[in-house]
Amino acid sequence: MKKASKIPITKIQRASKLVKTGAKVGVNYLKYYGDKITKTKEDARDQLNKSNAEDIYDSLKELKGSPLKVAQMLSMEKSILPRAYVEKFSLAQFSVPPLSEALVLKTFKRSFGQFPSEIYDKFNTKAYNAASIGQVHKAEKDGKKLAVKIQYPGVSDSIKSDLALLKPFVIRMFNMKGKTSDEYFFEVQDKLLEETDYFLEVKQSQEIVDSCSHIPNLAFPKYYPELSSKQIITMDWMKGIHLSEFTAANTNQEKENAIGQALWDFYMFQIHKLKKVHADPHPGNFLVSEKGALIALDFGCMKTIPLDFYTPYFILAKKETLANRPLFEEKMFELDILRKEDSKEEFDFFNTMFHEMLSIFTQPFHEEVFDFSDPVFFGKIAEFGESYSKNVELRSYDASRGSKHFIYMNRTFFGLYNLMFDLKAQDIKINNFMNL
């Protein structure tokens, strides 16, 4: 994979890159109109999506930082984006062109005033893997094998300007309007800024390790604050394979069930006991050890869940609430999904849409034991997303509804459900966390 010897840092450089990408997308559309004459409409559209996904991702992987992070977030929305985008954008999870060795050394010198060879006994300047915000290197010190995560230069400084450039694209994609869209963007902006503060990530990581180490079949690395800085984190090297590699090769159902239970317990314990959650559940953040334990990594994106959101959110998840329409509507108003200023048409539309959505998405919470390998359950989720992504009536309304806290809570559950389905985890005890 080609290495990056420099990254566009200034606002002009980054804006110029996005403008050039927009021009490529424009050319792709011209080709699309020609293809519609010689190909079926579906084939022409598939080729357009593939070409656009490749051109957009090629641009974002050079920019790195928040544009690539947004692509990673969008790749988890499998029911919203066409498959070509999901497949390409998902590479941002752990397969991005790394920094060159020279740029790695320069980043270390700026951060610590020392080169890696002066800090560690051994340090491999070749990256082991690279993602949206940083890349990981192998190192050794005092006989311990270590993982060293290095943040890409300029990522933190460019977040606000990058999001300002991306905002019109995302607003069009999700049909967002009004002041709510600003609240959403500030929520994402604040979280991305937090993810670039590696001092904060080390602190959050240590808190999670202290709070969750008792959960069976779950492991964490040890973190070393004295070998970390605002742009560099040092932790134990954890031996294992990425969760996606495990699910692709494993044939042992008992192992999948055990890992699925550990993953589910980890998330439910955080949400219900800590009122805080690791809001970045993608395969690149989890490993599986040789003994079949789940290893959790990367706690830069932690979402605190305020009680005034937590309470109505989980009341809505109850089967009894879905059967009680007045109570259901009351909680919908509390969470700003329904609004007093809604017209009758808007009220009826969103009332019906969200009741249908929650009736599907909350099914695991209506059971003591749930089968996440059930294709019918995930088929319903896909069908729901497909039907409303093409809904003309929805596009005529302001779709930016609900508390800003939905962004990372929904992202958490979308990601968690996808991981549980990939594992094909069965016989999962939904409320097992209450006994931990």
C-alpha cells in the first residue's frame, strides 16, 4: 500500500482536494447518463455508485481525519447507503494508506522532543495498520510488547473546517433542515475533537478497564500514560485477530455465542450501569484472542448518556410502551421526534414511521434470550431502511428529528447489532448484565 509522505493540512489545500473530487463525481454522472442508453437503469446506477464511492474514498483517505471518520460512520449505515459506498467506506475502519517512516519520526519528535529509538527499546517505523485518525506501530520496552498509536498531523486543527465543507453534502443526503442540523453537527464536531485528544482517550480507557474488567470473556490492554501524549498513545500489544477475520473463518458456534455474550454484556453494562458507552462499535476496534476472549480497543469515542435522554429512550424500547399509543407519543415528544408545531400530516407520518421502526429495532429487548443470527430480524431492518430511503413523502419533511444524543446512541446500536449478526450469535441472555 502506498504510504503518505504528506497530508493536506491547510483549509485551502483540503477544500481544493474536495472540489477536485466533486469534479470527478460530475464526470461520473455524465457517464451515467450515457450508460442509461446502453445499459439497464439498475446496471447504470450500480456503476455510478461504484465509481463515485471509489473517487470519494480515494480523496478522503488522502485527507484522513474527520472526512474519513465521517465515511467510517456512514459505512455502518448499511440500510441507508448503497452497497458500493458501504464496502468502500468500511475500509476506513482499519485499512488506510499509512504515514511514511519519515513523517512518523517527525511526528514523534514534535510530540515528545525525542525519536522513538530514544523512548523504546525497539520500534518498528512501519505501521501495523492505519485507520481514519491514526495508525498503530509495534514497539518493545523493558521486555513488554507494546502498541503505539500515532495521530495523523493536522487532524485536530482541521476538524471544524472539514465539517463545514462536508455539512452541505450530509444535509442533502439525510434531508436535514433547520437548527437541529446545527445541533447534530456540533455533537459530531465535539466528539471528533475529543477523539483527537489522546490524553483524554487514555483517561477514558483506564476508566473502562477499571469498570468492566470483571465481565467474563472480555479483555483490555494496559495503558501507559507516561509513554503517551496528546497525539501518541502507548498500550500493551494484544495478540489476536480482528473480529471480522474471526467471523469470516470461524465454524465453532459455541465460540461465537460466548464472544457475542461478552460483547452484548459489555455494551449493556456500560449503557445501564455507567450511563456512558463506547460509541464506536466496528470490527476494527475488537480482536479475538487465541483462547476465544473478546479484546476491546480504542476508547476515544465515549458517549455520556444524560438521564433525561436515557429514561424515555429505554421506556420506548419496552413492548408495553409500543402497545400504549398515548405513552408512546408522550415519550416521542420528550425526545423531540414529534413536535408541537408539526402539521397533522407530519405528525401522522413520523408517528407511524417511528412506531414501525421501534417495533423492529427493539425486538431483542422484548425477550429474555435472543437469536442474533436470525435472518428474518435483520431482513426486516434492511427492508425498513430500503423502503424509507426511497420514500418521497419523507423527503418533503424535515428529517432532522430527535435529540442530538440519538446520533451516537443509534450509531452504537446499529454497530452493535451488525457485529452480533456478523458473529451469528445465538442464545444471548439480554439482561445478563444485571448479574455482573
